[in-house]
Amino acid sequence: MKLPFKIDLTDKVVAITGAGGIICGEFAKALAECGAKVALLDINYDAAKKIADEIGENAIAVRCNCLDKASIEEAKNTVNESFGAVNFLVNGAGGNNPKATTDIENMTPDIEGEVKTFFDIDEQGFKFVFDLNITSAFLVTQVFAKDMVKTGGNIINVSSMNAFRPLTKIPAYSAAKAGISNFTEWLAVHFAPCNIRCNAIAPGFFATNQNRALLFNEDGTPTARTGKILRGTPMNRFGEISDLIGTLLWLACDEASGFVTGSVIAVDGGFAAYSGV
């Protein structure tokens, strides 16, 4: 992988959740390229294993259910036995669920028929999205940060543009990511005396497996939602995963960002800054 710049992470042992996905898989590759020992945690072991095999000897794949504390603790034991104490954590596990979305952007008095509105959102689906994003970050941090309390460390959470401005149709995901940003700030204050920095990266719009069906029709043409997204993004394009790597490496480098904690860094092509006029 071509890095925008290179830093020395030879003393870092990194645990990354959601590492079988596109974004965190690339994060793992970048950190390993800088010398870190990287543990790729994912409930989808095969996806994590594929990426770990691409990285080589500095990486291991670990099956982990980030909503099961016993599974997280077992994963931590595996990482400790393989690489030693963890001093760098990336909370990347998360996502949305169709049961927690609406079919329409706005409710109107005349809507009727087979249309899923706010009133039809499944309670369990809503709770699942919160658990997948917030509870997972809470549990994983609770387990892995124990390695960092006496020696210091670095925690990077993955937030979203939804944390700045909630998107239509996805109320649970938007609220959950806002919670991740707030949780990031809370952790930064709580762990500051232990020399543990905690920040978040908030990606703008990237075409991933998770959202591709929302952005492109089956024939590859952009959907109407894609048109709205690009009109609201001053740089007028989707992000590339490589656009996130520079921010990741900056936050990973204690020499470059050692006084940065409690920050949520937008990597969004200007979306959060644009009012629409």
C-alpha cells in the first residue's frame, strides 16, 4: 500500500475491531506498514483472516463478537499471548440495519400504504444499531484499555458525518454515531491522567459494501440520494479510503498529535461545513 507519509509504530500493538471491513482493513494495512503489530478483530473471522494474510507476520486475525464481553476478553488474551500488551485501539465495529431505517425522508399527513415510516421502525432493530455502534465501543474499550492505564495508549473511534448532521431515513445510525463522538470526548477526559489519548475520525461519504445499494442502482448509475450527497459535498466526489489514511497516521503518531485528545476529525470533502447555500 502507498502511504501519504510514514511514521514509526514499531512499539505499537494495535487491536482493530471491524477489521474485516473495507475501511478498518485498510487501517490495519497502513498501521502494519509503519511497523505496528496488528490484531484484526471481527465476528467474520474469514474476512479478517484474508486481510491478515495479506499483511503477513505482523498481523493476526481474531474472531471476536464485540457485543459479548467474554468473547472480547478471549480475544484480548489471544492478542496478549501473540504480541503483548495492547497500547493502541481502533474501535471500528459498527453499522446500520434495515430494520432501523425508513423508506421516506419526510413524513407527511397523506402518507399511507406499504411505506415504512418512523412509526414502523422496529424497536429491536433500533436497539441493535445502538448496540453495534455504542455498546461495542464501550465493551471493547473497557476490556482493552486496561492494558494502557499504567503505560499510556491511543484510542481512535470511527464516527461519521451523521454525528454532525443526521441523515434522513437512518435515525438510529445517526443518533448512535453522535453518541460515539460524545463517548470519544468523555473517554478523552476520563483517561487523560493515564496518558491515554482518545480521538475519532468521522468519514464523510465513501462507497463501501454497506452503502453501495443506496448510492448506485443495479445498472451502476447513481441514485437520487447520490445526487443529493454530491451536491452537499463541496469537493463534489465520494471519498477514497486512501483519503482517511493520512488522518489515521497523524492521530497514530504521538510526536505529531501528542496534544490532541477529545477531537472528532471530519474527513468529508467539506460536507459538514456546507450550509447548502
